[in-house]
Amino acid sequence: MQDRDFGRLGKGGKAKASSRASSVSSMPLELDVEDFKGSFSFDNFFKGLASEILPGLQDDDVESLEGSVAGRDLLPNGSFRAPSETSTKISGSAPGPAFAEAETLLPLFKDARRELVDLSYQVDARLEKLKKEVALHDSKHRKTLAELEKGVEGLFESFSRLDSRISGVGQTAARIGDHLQSADSQRDMASQTIELIRYLMEFNSNPGDLMELSPLFSDDSRVAEAASVAQKLRSFAEEDIGTGGQVIGSATVKGTSHASRGLEVAVANLQDYCNELENRLLARFDAASQRRELSTMAECAKILSQFNRGSSAMQRYVASRPMFIDVEVMNADTRTVLGEQGLQGGATKLARGLSTLYKEIIETVRKEAATIAAVFPSPDSVMSILVQRVLEQRVVAVLDKIVPKPSLANPPLLEEGGLLQSLRTLATVYEKTKELAKELHALGCGDVDAEGLAESLFSTYREEYPEIEQASLNQLFQAKMVELKAGILQSVEPSVSLPRSKAAPSALSHQPMSVSVVTEFIRWNEEAVQRCALLSLQPVPLATNVRAVFTCLLDQVSQYTTEGLERARDALNDAAALRERFIIGSTVSRRVAAAAASAAEAAAAAGESSFRAFMVAVQRSTTNVAMVQQHFVNTIARLLLPVDGAHAACCEEMATAMSNSESAALKGLQQCIDTVMAEVDRLLAAEQKSTDYRPSEDGNPPDHRPSNACARVVTYLARMLEAAYGALEGLNKQAFMTELGNRLYKGLLNHWQRFTFSPSGGLRLKRDVTEYAEFVRSFKAPAVDEKFELLGTLVNVFIVAPESLPTLIDGSLRSTRKDALRFIQLREDYRTAKIANRVSSLLVDH
């Protein structure tokens, strides 16, 4: 037990010793186990044990004591090393015994150790005792717990049995209650059946005499009960007749075994009574309605609901509303919609009038709905009748007066609004009526489909609508064409007195095509498409109607554009006729030649004017087609896409419709090229002098400027093509420029075939060719550029020496050998230099 660790003991056991130091070792320590509970501090334990022997262990000197002890060397046996001699000398004090209190503390520590060991034994004994007690208590607890669990299980079984018994008792009670309730119901039913049979016998035994019936059927205070009984008797008797008396036979009572015979009399009497009672209640209901006594009306309506579900009262109430029987109300409706001007007031005023009328109808129906809800037991049924009557009578009466049904064989004049006014009126009324139906549906209309009923009101109009729409577009187009032609004639009237040479060859040729006219066509079409979308309910009819309407636009634009291009072509033809008229021979007098030249100038001016006019027409026709295509993309396509094949078919129709205009444009462009080339030929013939290419040898330096004819032709072409550049674009422009360049190339070759060229004239020709080549580069036609570049090489046959011609032709002019050989013959020295002999081998090869 000497190896025990005292650090695990309590928080600071306290040793109690005698105050006398001499007897410390002889007195036993008094240590208590309780002092070692909790956290144990060895410092506090040591201080409490040795504080009387070591006064320096007081609280104020603990730190210095620890310092003095820390300054000594601790030996392996637990003692402190004595201070060295050197340290003694330094301190200046005489050496003394090392830690003299050790002798006193040693017995104390031994006693403390012994006491602590004893305490340890005591603690072990107590722990062992506690273990045994805990084991004993644990055993008892387990036993008690097992007994409790057995008791709880028994208790649960008891509760389960009790619950089962309670459930069984409840089910038994419920079955008893059901039997009692069934028996009571059967008893009540039997009593009621007996009572009904008695009433039935009364009706069956008194044919034609209803005065001797039970008081129930004559008491006004029991009208509701009498009506209920009468209805039951009627159904009972009619069922018995239908089953051959089996109903009464199965429910006969003593003394009434013969009652199943002759119930036809009862049925007839009951029918008479019910009719009389229903009429009496209806009269009371009408009287209460006039006095606005809602409680009486509600009472009568409740009773009348037993007769044909109250349909007579519902019909009577709805039919008695002033808006259905007052003629003044109907006339006021028409005045509200049309006003003083009637249909001539326009769609906007008509829409305002309809909105006002329909608001009045909605307010009236809303008030009636409040009354119906307070009076009738089935207000939805009454609202169904009311809303149906409003749409089929009041709205239809308005439609018959304001929506015309035009005849396509004899349509209204455009001055009176034409077919367009009828269509606008129809669209306005249809749209406003749909809004009315939606508001009526929101108020409540029972089983009636207000919107569907409103749609059915326009079924006849929708069937005829597509044809009327197309006829309206055609009517507008024809009127516009008449207007344009009238404008053409009026614009020509001031020029009638002008000389023929300055006046237009044709009045119609001076009328330019207008983009604003096609814009108006498209505006008509957009309005028509909007009506199609409004009046066509399903995708397939909508696509069909929209396609038909768009086809009208295609026809209109195609006809207008084609006619405009043809008019412009007529101007080109007239200019060509003028040119041919003033072609003269070479053997005429100078005066005639001068007059012919002046007339040719006028013809050239007419040709230039007609060229520009046609280019303007082409530009505007292109713009018109682009607007139609944009209208198709923005408006038409989205309505056709839901239907398979509609979009593609419409695109094909659009391409077909524009083919006529394209054909006229292509023919006109060819005429424009003819016109330009005719003027080029005239300018070359008039301005090109033989001395340009065969100047006199007067010793003057050669002229390196283009010839006057070349300058005039280039200036003229630049002026003409300026108009073409603004009118043409894309492939059309490229094709036009290529064709014009090819024609110019051929025309120049033919023109130069009429001249003889000297070497200096060849240089002048090469300068002209360079000018032409530089100009045609603006055409941006590679094929034309290549020809003129080759032409620049070709004219070298006039410049090089005769002996160099074979080399030139076999070299760079191999591809145009034919033209080169023809041009060589135009050299002025062709004969003198015997060039024919030099190129004879080339002619043989050719």
C-alpha cells in the first residue's frame, strides 16, 4: 500500500497536529475522507499538513519559499543539495545544517502516509459494500420491472377485449337503430300511401266534379301541400295505368280492392285540377310581379316549381319583361345604334352606338338577375331563358336593321359606301356582340352557351362573307383604276394644243406607276385579313379565306404593275417609231438633212425620257413587289402555317402572279438597251469623222484626247446608266449591264468597220478604246471587261509595222484572229504595203 498515488485524493485533506513542535511526531493525524472529495490539490494538502512546522508556507510567503526551494538542487533521494562553498562566501553567512526541519517533518509525513493508506482501505471497503448493495438493488429492480411488464401486458389484453366488446355493442346498436329507422320510414310511407290512395279514390270517384274533394284541395293556405299531393297522385295514377294496375294491386287496402280499375278518370280529374291550380298560381304570380312583391313571387315560384319544374313561371316572367314586349324599347335600340345619320355615320359611330346599347342591356340583365335570384328556386334556369331571349330577340332585331345583306349581282355603289361599308358594319357588330356575350356569361346564364349562341347569330353572314370580301376588294380596285385613268386624261388636257413632236405620243404613257397606289392596295388587304381573322373561327377556314383575300391582292398588284410597265414600254415603242421616221438617205439636200437632224435630236430626247420613265417604273415595281412580300411575311404567313400545304401553295401563287410583271420588265429592259444602242449609233454616226482615225500629215503633234464621238457616247451612257443604277439591283442589274456591254462591244466593232486607220489614227482609236474600257469597268461585269481589254490589244494592228502583224496575230490576238484579220484590212497601207501577202498564210490557216 506504500505505492498509492495521493494525487487522486480529495481537494485538500487537512492534517491536524498539536501546537507543540516537540510532540508532533507522537500525535496521530486526524484525516477525514470527506476532505478528499472533489478536485484534489497537493499544494493545499501539503500546506495544511506542514504549516505549523514551516511558517514560511503562509500564503504571503509561498512564492518566496518556492523560489528558495527552486534554488536548491534536488537529489535523487528527494533531499536538496547543500549550498556550495562559493555561494556561502558570497552570501556572507556561516554555513548551517541543510533543511533542519526535515527531521521534524519526516515523522509527520510518515504518519500522514499511514493515515492515507488506512483511509484508502476504508474507501475500498466502502466501495465493495456499495457494490454489493447496488447489485442487490439491481436484482430487486429487475424483478419488479419484469412483474410490471407482465401486468402491463395483461392490462393491454383487457383493454383490447373491452374495445372489442364496445365495438360489438355499437354495431348492434347501429343495426337496431337502422331497423327502427327503416320501420319508422316504412310506417310513415304506409301512412302516406294510405292517405294518397284515399285522395286518389276521391278523384277517381267524382268524375267531372271537383267540389266534393277534401278541404286540402280547396284551402288557399295549403296550396303548396295540395300541389305536392296532386303531383304525387298524378305520377302514381299514370304509373299504375302504364303497368296495368300492378302498382295499386300491390298497395291495396281493405275495402279498395277494386280501386285499380278506372284510374283514367282520376288522371283526367288530376290533370284538370293541376291545370286550374297552376293557372291560379300564375295569376297570383303575375299580380305580385306587377306590384314587385318579391316574397309572394318567391312563394308562388316555389310551388310552381312542382309543375314541369316551374317552366311556365319562368317563361311567363321572362316574356313579361318590357324589353321583349315594348315596341318603344325596340325602336329606341335602333335609334341608339344608328343615330340620326343611320349607317352613313361610319363604323366608329356605329361601334359607339352598339357599346351604349349593349351597356344598357347588361345593366337591365344585371337588375333582372338580382330579382331572379330572390324569386326563383332555380335562378340558373331562368337566366338561361332570359339570356337566350335577349340574344335571339333583342339582339337579332338590331342586327336585322343595321347589318345589311348586300347582293353580289347588284352591289351597292361605292359612293354609298359600297360593299366595304357592309363588311365594316358586319365586323363591328360581330365584335361588339361577342363582347356582349362574354359579359352575359360573366353575369351567369345557366346551361346556355352565350358565346356559342352569339356565334350562331352570324352563321349566315359568315357563309357569305368570303365572296363579299373578295367582291369588295375587286370593287375598290376597279374604282381606283377608273380614278387613275381619269387623272391621266385630266393631266393630258393642257398638252393637247402642243405640237406632236413635243407632246406625249400616248396619253397613258405619261402616267408613272405609283408606290402609294400599291400601298393603298395593301392597306385594303390588311383590313380584309383582320376581318378574316375575326370572322373565321377555325384554322382551316381562316387559312382558306386569308389565301383568297391575298390572291386578290396579288392579282391587283400584278395587273397594276404590269399595266404600268406596259405603259412605260409603250413610251419606248413610241420613241423607237420616232427614230425610224426620221431616218434619211445620204443623197438629200442640206436643208432636208438639217431638218432630219433636228427631228432626230427630238426623237433622241424622247428616247432618253422614255428610258428614264421605264427605269422609274422598274424601280417602283420592285418596291411594290417587296411591299407585297413584306405584307405576306408580316401578316399572311402566320395565319397559313397551321394548315399543311397552305403556306407553300400561297408562295407558288405569289410567284405565278408576279411572273407577268417580270416578263414585261424583261421586255422593257431589252427595249431600253435597244434605245441606248440606237442613240449610241446615232451619236457615232453624227460625231465620228473620218479624220479622227486618219488625220492629215500636217506636221502637228498627234491628238491624244478621245475623239469627240467617244466623249459624247461616254457622256450619254453615263447619264443613262445613272438612272439604271438607281432602278436595278442584284442579278437584274448584273444581267442588264452585261447585255448592254456586249451590245456596246458589237456596236463599236461594226462602227469602226466603216473607217480607214493610219498609224496615228490607230493611236487615236486606242485612246478611244481605253476610254470605253475605263467606262465599262463601272458595269462590274467581268465578261465585258475581258472583251474590252482584248479590244485594246486588237487595235494594235493599226499601230505596229506591217512585218510585225503575223507575230501579233499569232500571239496575243490568237483568240480573236477573225476580228484581227478584218481590222487589218482597214489599215490605210493595206494595199501599198502588200499586207495581204504577209498575212496570206494566216488567212489560209483561218
